[in-house]
Amino acid sequence: MTITPGLRERKKLRTKTAIQKEAMRLFLAKGFEETTIEDIAEAVDISPSTFFNYFPSKEDVVFQDELDPLIIKVFSHLTPEQETMIKQRTQLFMSTPELRGAMLSQFADLVDQITELLAAHVGKNASDFAVRNIAGAVLGVLLASMLVLTRDPKADMMKIADSALEHLEAGLPLEWKK
């Protein structure tokens, strides 16, 4: 049985999505630092206080999205629009010092998510030191992939991520060639 979200939940999701879409448009057009919460609220036709009902800060508009909890499972099934949005977000937070710093605090949560998925997959406890190390390594190679996207916006995100994970699986040899 599929449970369909109610009207209120759908409206909240539409508003959150609109805030993110307009914020990204403004960040890319004006720059992250130059875009205010008031600018974003005006673009979406909401009050600044309503903005804070959805996001605790301007940085969170870039970091939060509906894909976060599922990103590891569905990364290879992204639509072209979702992939473009992820590329734009990646370029924005990798090229904006304020966002890059905030991104570091997000990594602890990502390591936890990767650890939980990996532990379940290999039948180990999420507190297992080796599982946590591998989760950190996965995040590390994916971060390196994100830096490639910052330098080459036309790069194929999926190929880069796949190549990075294959290199990790090979033991990260310096002579590795794909």
C-alpha cells in the first residue's frame, strides 16, 4: 500500500522546493554572499520568517534537499534536472569559502549515513572501526570528485564518482589508471 502525502505536506514540499530553486537561481546570478534571505523570500513571495520555517540558515538552502537521505541509493538514477541541480550546488559550495566551511560540518552526518548503509550491507555493527574508516574513505574520494566538478563544470559527474570509487576499491594505488 502506497501512502500519499496529504495536502499540507505537499504544499510544504512545494514551498521548500521553490525556496531552494529561487535561492540557487539568485546565488548563481548574484553570488552567495550578495544574496540575502530577504531576496530569496521576495523571489518566492514569502516572508523572511517563513523562510526560517524551512531552513535555519542561508547555507542550509544549499546543503539540504530531498535527495540527502537517499543519495547513496539513488545516485545512479538521477534525472538530468536533478544531476544539474547537484552539479550547481556542488560548484557553489566548493567555490564559496563560507559554504565550504559549513560543508565540513555536514561531513560527520554523511559519514554516519554511509557507515549505517555499509554496516547493514556487510552485516557488521555501525560502530565497527573498519566500517567507519571505509565510510570516511568513500566520502573522501567523493569529495575529491566534487573538486573535479568545480574545476570542470562539463565533467560527467557519474563517471568521475564511479572512477573515484573504483580507485578506492583498488586500494588507492598511485599507479592506478582507468
